[in-house]
Amino acid sequence: MTIRICLAGATGWAGSALSRAIAKSEGLTLVSAVSRTHAGHVLGDVLGEPLLKCPIYATAREALSHQTDVFFEFTKPDVAKSNVLAALQQGARVVIGTSGLTDADYSEIASVAEQRQLGVLAVGNFALTVVLLQKFSEIAARYIPQWEIIDYASDSKVDAPSGTARELAYRLSAIRPSELTVPLEQTQGVVETRGARLTGSQVHSIRLPGYTISAEIIFGMPDQKLTIRHDSGTSAQPYVDGALLAIRKVNTFVGLRRGLDTVLDL
Ligand SMILES: NC(=O)c1ccc[n+]([C@@H]2O[C@H](COP(=O)([O-])OP(=O)(O)OC[C@H]3O[C@@H](n4cnc5c(N)ncnc54)[C@H](OP(=O)(O)O)[C@@H]3O)[C@@H](O)[C@H]2O)c1
């Protein structure tokens, strides 16, 4: 059966790459798209892809007037939660690619998903190397009690920390909080330089021209340390395959899952 998709953010950097990939994927079809700038146009005309015949709307609510199996959120953090809740109210399953949602936002989304008996798959980073970074970090955290996360992105990224860093910290919190030899409140000097405490991890966000997206986690023990790092380039290609997989898998469970590995057999 063909999966009918509404893609919010279909004209963006990540969303346009995903739209083109959906156009060429068997069993997937875009029925509507969201972008304020291009509302009223046909997506294929905007992206130069004649296979994409769906209309573009300015809001998710309007776009969801089309029968939708999966709503894909790829816009900005300020509208993401309300888009997701609107999609669940319409009976659509949801994949969240947008970063910047908080753990409190996710709790609210999780309870609506449970109420509606629908699946929501939130993936801070769809790239396979990030999925592996998360998995390897979870293993390391079982043996090494101290770590810190460094999140690198370009100067134009509006949210901090990144979805990748948030998701990593959230997942490690299920194992244990990272220990601090000197508690933050006993830090002498400027405590902010120690980063933010996020679900049990110290997180440092760097926003500078020259970076795209990188995530690094350093585990430290006396006289030894382990660094696990992911870097992505400037194309959106690393995210496309994971996003397509998420669309195909989100109907296999009910409630909220965070991370692509939750639907993979790793
Ligand atoms: N999970 C992952 O692996 C992954 C990978 C890449 C990016 N991301 C995240 O995905 C999000 C999008 O990234 P991007 O680089 O593609 O951004 P982008 O190039 O700025 O694209 C944003 C898209 O969302 C639309 N949009 C923005 N605000 C909107 C609003 N208020 N109402 C309706 N549409 C709106 C934009 O169209 P208009 O401006 O015309 O409305 C555009 O189509 C970010 O949060 C980014 O961090 C996640």
C-alpha cells in the first residue's frame, strides 16, 4: 500500500532533498507540502522535479486537509510542536526531523501519541554514522562514568544544543548521569564555561562559520580517554536514507520513540 506523506519544510535544505527522494521511491507519495514562501504553488515547479505534483500550503493545518498516513516535520523549532500535535489530531503518524524540541515538548507529544494510539519517531540525526555514535556511546557509558559532549554547527544554526546532542544526552541519561569530580556549584571562576547540564551530561555548543554539523563525545578515565566523533559534509544526502526508513517504520509501533536505532536491528 502506498504511504501518503505530508512534508512540512519540503522546500528547505533537508526537505527538498527528501522530497526528491520520495518522488523516486516506490510505495511513497507526497500528497501535500508546507512552506510559507511557496504556498499556492506546486512542489515540483518549485523544486524542478516534475514527478512532485502535490500542492504547497502555508500551514500544516491546511496541508493536513489531505488524507495523510505520515506527517514529516522538517521546519523550525518554533512551529514544530504545534505541527506535530495537529498531525496526531488528524490521525497521522509522525516523523520528527526538526531539532530544538525540548524533553518537555517530547513528553507532551508522547502522551498525545499514546492517547491517539499512533507512532511518533523523533530522530535528532538520520545519518548512519550518528546512529552508530549513539550506540557506541551507550556502550562506553556503561564502563566509563565521566564524559562531555561537544556539539558543532554553523554560525547560522538558531537552536542550541543540536538535536543530535540533545538526543545523545537523553539516551545516556537512561544509563547514568556523567559524574563531575568538581561539582558545578563549586567551580571557581565562570561556571558557564563548563557548558550546560542537560539530562545528566555536560554539553558545549560551538556555532562558527566553517562548520556544518559535527558531534563529539569524550569519555575520560585516569590516564586514558576515548573520543567518538561524527562529521557530516554540506549535502543533505546523509539524512535522506534514514528519513525514508523512518517513514516506512513509523507505523510499526505506538507512542514516542527517539532515535533511528529504535526501529533498526542493531
Ligand atoms: N534530523 C536530522 O537528521 C536533520 C537533518 C537536517 C536538518 N535537520 C533539522 O531540520 C530543520 C530544517 O532544517 P533545514 O536546514 O532544512 O532548514 P531550512 O533550509 O531553513 O528549511 C526550513 C523549511 O521549513 C519551512 N518553514 C520554516 N518555518 C516555517 C513556518 N513557520 N511555517 C511553515 N514552514 C516553515 C521553510 O519554508 P518557508 O521559509 O518558505 O516557510 C523551509 O521549507 C532544522 O531544525 C534542522 O536542524 C535535522
